[in-house]
Amino acid sequence: MSTSRTDAHKVFADLYRKTRSPEHQQKIDEVIQKSNDIFIRIDLMKKVDEEFEQKKKEESGKRPEEEDKSSKASQSSSSSKTAPKPVKKQPDAGPGLGFLANLFGGNANITKFAKDTGTVEVGFLGRNSKIAPSVERLFKALKEDQIISTLQALRLAESQGWRHWRPLVYNVVLNFNKFFNNFISLDSLFIDEISPEIFLNRSLKMQMYYARHLSRSDARDIILGHVPELVKKDEKLSVKLPSIISGLNYGLNLENGRPKLTDAIRAFYVVSNKKVISWEEILDSLNVPPINETKFQGSPDITKEVETTLIKLSDDILTRMNKKEELHGLRQRYFKIDDNGKISFDFLNGVVDDYFAHHMPENMNSAAFKSSYKGMPHKLIHILLRDFQSCYTPLLEGTVKIGTKNHNRDVLVTQPGLFKAEIEEINNLLRQLDAFNKKYPSFQYTFSNFNQNTSGGSVEDQITVNLLRLLSEASAFMGKFAEKINVLVENHLLAKDYEAKGQLNERVLASKEKVLEEVKVLHRFLPYYDSTMVSGNRLNSKTLEYVFVDMAQLLFNYAVIYKDKFTVNKLTAHRKLDAELSALKAEYERLSGKTFDDPQNRFASSEEQ
């Protein structure tokens, strides 16, 4: 009974090591968990293999004759692959055996090799050398559970390692995976006594992968430093970590025991060639290229996944670069920010002065009154909206005069109704503010109170609650309005840039005097942008280009003053974008082995604010 169970374990091992698709192998891994009995496991595996084989035949619809031809071609191809064998020379008799050695064909070098390595048994007078039992034990030392768990870990590394590691790490682990698979498959060759030539032929891939593995002195550290960490992330495999590590260590220590695997391989060459072959000679005959350090060497599916991921990473990086460029332009164009990242609102003095000069009684046109209004959020926003209504609304809802005081003409810049909703909202906000100020004429509420209330402080006073709601509504409106005007400005600047490069068509050139009919991203100029306005306020003699930029600037700053979250987040978004870009570029560099090449070479130095 014990013999049949031993044979069953060998059958199981051979079955498990068969090459299968990931889906097929996953099913095998699942079914062998259903029983601990080796015979039941074998039956379950065979059943799964039969099901997949039947499914494969049904899908391919391949005719038996074609299969026979394919099989014969495969066998022919397989038989043509032979192990590289160092050039045979007449065995040279080593010193020490003299006449008898030459007479009977003995070789002192082989005898010495056998003694030093323990891999060869030498017959009488050095004749009839054969592989020592210690070599067989080298290939059969691992237990079944160690083999299975280690194979599962290495398969996980092959399918998922590229998501975490650089190409060098992945390729070192992948090469070890291939070596380990080939190494453990060779134990079945020792069931029957085979010739060294057959072993060398069957073990050719193992020799090549092992030679490549040994070429990296850091392979052990790479494998033990990365594979266990990846296994820990897998819920099912992590419980098998001790068995996996023991399996990995066995494969990584094959040069540390007696016999060494390199000596075991040499032994087959020695017995086959009847002369001592050095490992260096074997390496020369194998001629194995080194492990690639910059490009993933996985299966076509893995390579495709890497390429797809790199394309997505490139898109994500460019998207964020464009967003950062847009935000950089917004910060530069509309805000005055010092080296400490603090925004200056000095421009408010000019707006308030102009409003007082045109709309307030002369006895109120004093520094004290102005300071009082600027210090109270509900008073200041009333002035800002009234000023915007008187200075900028005419441009957005009807004709304006352009030219000079003595030579001017009326032009329509925006199509009537294009900004109807915004104009109505300004009127609505002003009505609410007028009502509030009339109802609570003596209400004292400063920006210090406002900052405290909007920074998480509790608000119990109902008057303050109502005011905060109104100010929040106003700030959100101004932020959205600013965005809308900014689209027109961005379109205009883009058209100017294309014009400077000589890349404009007639349609875009014609937009220089075409009424604004819609607000969407496209190449077009602001109508009459280089013409100056004729008006009775501070916009007199300003170009229409200046007026639109000024309009957006005021609205953006008002939105920040009254803490519109969307606008405030825009001003600080570059920090988040920098962090995201850093992570994305690092991932791109890991996968591609090179730094990301920005086609426009933007932001050579990062912003400090």
C-alpha cells in the first residue's frame, strides 16, 4: 500500500506541474483544496483537465487529422532540440594512474571531480562512471505542499508582480519561476535509469534559467525581499507563507549544499563526455543572455497589460499637466499672490473709491465711511455687486460705445440673453441685500466674525445664519460667473496664440468682429477686443480685452473673499496636482524604465505657493 501511495504522489506532482492557462490552473488549485486524500485529489484534477480539454476541442473545432499533423510537427520540433554539448575530445588520462589508467581508460580528473563533488560514482579503475544517488536526492528533496505553495506564489508573482515592481525585480522573479518549474519537473526522470544525454536534453531549459539566475548576485535578496511581501497581500496564499519561504529558500540555496546544483549538472556532462567539464564551459555553450533590467519580460498578456497601463498613465499625467497649466494661468492672470502664498486684495480700494465717487453722497465720501463698509461683509458685497451692475452689465446685455470720445460707434459684443441668468441673479442678490440692510440697519458684523463662522465656529444667532446663507449663495454665484467669463478669455488667448503661430483659419479670424453667441471652449476672439470703450466710469479708454479680463478677475477675487469652496479649492489644487503627478510619474518610470517626457516641457520648476 505504501508503494502505491508513493507512486500516487509522483502522479499528483506530474499532473499538477502540467502547463495550463491561468483559468485552468485556478480551477485545479480550487479542487485540490476539497480533499486531503491523494487519490481523490488525482481524480479531481483529471476530471478538471478532461472538462477543459473537451471545452477546448469544442471551441476550436479542430479536425483529428490536423491535430495529428500538429502533434507530429510538435514531436519533430521537440526531438530536434538537443542540449548544447561541449566538443568531445579524447579523454585524457590524469596523473597518478600511469600505465593501468591508460590501458583501462581511467581518468584521474574524473575521479577527483567525483570525490570533490559527490555527484559521480566511479567504477573499477575509473571505468563505467555513473550519476551518484545524491544528485537524485537533490531533485526530490522538496515536499508536495512546499512545491504547490511555492508554485502558487511564483504564479502570483508572474501575474501580479508587474503592478508593484520594477522590470528588473519582476524579471529576476520570473526567471526564477521558470527555473523552479523546470527544476521540479525533472525528478520524474529518475524513476527509470536514463542516460545522461536524455537528462541533458530534457534539462536544457532548467540549465539556461539557472545560469541566468546565478548571473545575478542580488537574485536571492530580490526574490526574498519581494515575493513574500506580495504573498502577504493575497488572503488565500498568505496562510501558506512559511511553506512558500521554505520552498523559495530551497531553490535559492542549491549552491550552498553538497552537491551543488551546478556540480550536479556538470556530472551529467562529465559522464556523457567522459571528461571533466567546467561550469564556465557549460555557460559558454548555453550562451544565455542576461536578465533584462528595463523592460518587463512577461507573457504577451502581461506585456499588453503593461503597455495599456503606460498609455493610461500618460493620459493621466498629461491631463493633470494641462489642469495644472490651466490653474497656473488662472492664478497668474487673476490673482496677486505674494511669495508666502497670500492673496492681496488691494484692488478693492479702487473699486470702492470709484463706487463712492459715482453713487454715494458727498458727505459719506470719506476714508472712515469707506473703511467701515470694507470691514463689513454684507455692506461690502452690496457695493461690489452694485459696482459690477453699473460698470459691466451694459456690456453683457446690450450695445456699448467703442472708439474715442469724439469718434465712436455702438457695437453689440454679446448676443442679448447670453448672460440673462447672471444679470437676473445679480438683481436678485441685490434685492435680498437691500431687504436685509433695511431690516437690520444697525447690524454689526465684521470679516473677523465671518471668518470665524465659516471656519467651523458654531452660529446660533438667526440673523447671522440668514446672512451667511445669503453670502454663501452670492459667493457660489460669483465663482460660477467668473468661470463662464474665463472660458471666453481662455478662448480669446488661445486664438491669439494660434494667430501668432500663423495657424488660424478664416472662420476664427472672422470672430474678431462677431458677436459672442455661446459660452463653450473653442478658438475665437473677443469681439473688438483691441478697441477702447467710451463710458462714464473707470472703464473709459480701456480695451474690451482688458474689460473681460478685469471682469473675470473681480468675480474670482470676490468669490475667494466670500469663501466659495470651488474657487478656493482651485487656488490650492496645484499642491494636490503636484502630489498626484509625482506619484503618476514615479509609476510611469517604474513601468517604463524611463522618465516621463513632457512634450511641451511645461513647469520646469514647480510652483512654491
